[in-house]
Amino acid sequence: MHDELLDKMRRSILEGDPDRAAALATEAIALRLAPLEAIQRGFVPGLNEVGEGFGRGDLFLPDLVMAGEAMKAATAVLDPELQKGGLQREILGRVVLGTVQGDIHEIGKTLVSTMLSAAGFEVHDIGVDVPFETFALRARELGADIVGVSALLTTTMTGQRHVVEALDRHGLRPRVKVIVGGAPVTRGWAEEIGADGYGQDAVAAVALAKALLGR
Ligand code: B12
């Protein structure tokens, strides 16, 4: 029933049109399309297509930038909707979340942050391009239960290992759990670097965080 709308969403990202993407997100809310479905089945396929085009050399950096801007415009509209229903009193745990040093991809990390907050976690989003040591310092300062590290580049993935090592150096492990994610990240990689878990998307991240804290 929403197929046409989902296809328009995909195209708004491909065309890198933030105004159109925001308008379609508003339309989705009016039509009572679930916000997560709009993101995952509407906008993200467009981003994936742009990523593939860029990988093949058919699209260029400005296309990637505009697709990212369009995606951010859509998620800005949908974010408050995702937060709804998450007004729980009990805090399930405290999470420090960021994108690792050298990496400025923020869309997936921000979505994970929103979903964890909606599920009842207290999330401290420490942004992008975060130095390894900062993850450990912030985790200690805030008394985090979980540190989430996002990486979207094969070159910055290795930084996730450095974050685990920084937490070790600060004596925060194994009490503080580390979860990792991002397009190139796999379960095998998480195991190899000694992380406590891998989440392939924002929904999986919530399930993982709950499981690690026995919730
Ligand atoms: C948009 C985008 C950008 C935008 C980002 C805008 C922004 N504000 O975030 C901009 C233009 C800045 C950008 C820049 C670059 N990009 Co880019 N980018 C993308 C693109 C198209 C989409 C990423 C995205 O937002 N996906 C949507 C979100 C929702 O998905 P996600 O990030 O995967 O997150 C989900 C899961 O992975 C998981 N998750 C994510 N983080 C975490 C964390 C935890 C703890 C958990 C549990 C789960 C989890 O949950 C999320 C939600 O469901 C991807 C292609 C792709 N399909 O991934 C390329 C891509 C990642 N980029 C790529 C490249 C090469 C670059 C540049 C180097 C290009 C250049 N020449 O300058 C720069 C690097 C800049 C830097 N230093 O970081 C390559 C990486 C190749 C590689 N294997 O390393 C890709 C794969 C494109 C390609 N096919 O070549 N990019």
C-alpha cells in the first residue's frame, strides 16, 4: 500500500533532495507509516544505491554528500516519532556512543542512538571522529554500562580495536561492555577484537544492549 511512497523516498535520496526527503517523511507520518519502516524500506535503499554507484565510480563525492544531507533531513523529521513510546521511567542502562576517529559517518550511529533512547537507555552521543581515548574517558566519567563504536570505513574499523584497548588500559573492562557496528563490521570482527557484541542495525543494537545487561 505504501510502495509508491517508499519508492519516492528512495528517489529523493538518489536525487539528493533534502526538501523532498523531508516532505516525504512528513507525508509518511500523516499516513501513519511506521517511522522505522520509512527509514529502512524507503530512505536507506536510496543511500545504498548511491553508495554502490559511488563504489563503481558512476557517482561522485558531491552525490554522496547530497544523499547524506537528504537522509539527514528525513531522519530529522522522523526522529521525534521514533522517540515516541519510549517514555519509560526506568533507565535500562547508560550508553556512550560515537563514530570512531577518522570517520565522520553519523547517520547510522544517530539512528542507533535514537532507538536505544526510545527503548529506555540513557544515551550519551559523543559525536563523530572521536579519539579512541575519549571513548574511555567519557565512559569512566559517565559511569557507562556500554560503549558503542560505529565505523563505516574499512580503514577506520581498526579503530574499534583501539577503543577496546583504551577501555582495557583504563581498567574499565570487563564491566563496561563494548558493542560495535557499521557497514563493513561483522560478528567475526567483533569477536576478533574482543568486543562483546555486534549489531547489524539499530533494532539489533537494542536487542544486543538489553541482552548484555540481562534486560
Ligand atoms: C552517506 C555516506 C557518506 C556521507 C556521510 C554523511 C553523514 N553525515 O553521515 C559523506 C559524504 C560524509 C561520506 C563520506 C565518505 N565516504 Co561514505 N558513504 C555514505 C553511504 C552512501 C551511506 C552511509 C549511511 O549513512 N548509511 C545508512 C545508515 C542507516 O546505515 P549504517 O551507517 O550502515 O548504520 C546502520 C548499521 O550499520 C548499524 N550501525 C551503525 N553504527 C553502529 C554502531 C553500533 C554500536 C551498532 C551496534 C550498530 C551500528 O546500525 C545502523 C542503523 O541501522 C555509504 C554506503 C553504504 N551503503 O553504507 C558510503 C561509504 C560508507 N562511504 C565510503 C567512502 C569511501 C567515503 C569517503 C572516504 C569518500 C571520499 N573519497 O572522501 C568519505 C569518508 C569521510 C570520513 N572520513 O568519514 C565507502 C566506504 C568504503 C570502505 N569499504 O571503506 C562507502 C561504503 C561507499 C562505497 N561503496 O564506496 N559518506
